[in-house]
Amino acid sequence: MAGAAVRRRLMTQRIRWQRARLASVEHKSTTEYAHSLGEIVTAAIASGLTINHLGEHLAVETDGHRGLATREDDGLMRWRHTGQPLPIMYSLRALKA
């Protein structure tokens, strides 16, 4: 149980840090498409980008009204299978060479 509490606290701290970081970003737009993670990574590499971060997120603030995730006690939404959270969102950061 202690391990789960630590992971939950770290996830909450990480989300707060991300919110604070995004608050300072000038352009806050997102684009969503239904492509597999493999397609996205391969396309980024093929276009000459250098991937410096690929993250998976187990919790989100909203699932975009898709009904996939369930809001939990900490206020975040998770998508679970047999009790284990599954990645619900990915983030990719790449630099142009």
C-alpha cells in the first residue's frame, strides 16, 4: 500500500509541475488524431526530428468526454484493466535537427 501512495503522490506532484510549466507557455493548443504510437514515432524520425522525450501518462484531468476513463478519489481520470491503470495519453517532444 505504501508504494501505491508514493506513486499517487508523485503523479500528483508531476501533474502540478506540468500545469505550472504550461501556464508559462505562450501557445497552448493541442491537436488530436487517431494514429498509433508507432506511426507517430516513425513519422517523427523519418521527417528528421530527434526525439528527446516520449512519456506515457496514466492519469488525465479529462478524457475529452469519450467515456473511457473513470474519475477517481484524487480528481484525476484513469483507464483501468483488471485494476491496473493503462496509459491513457502519450506526450512526445522532438527537436528539428
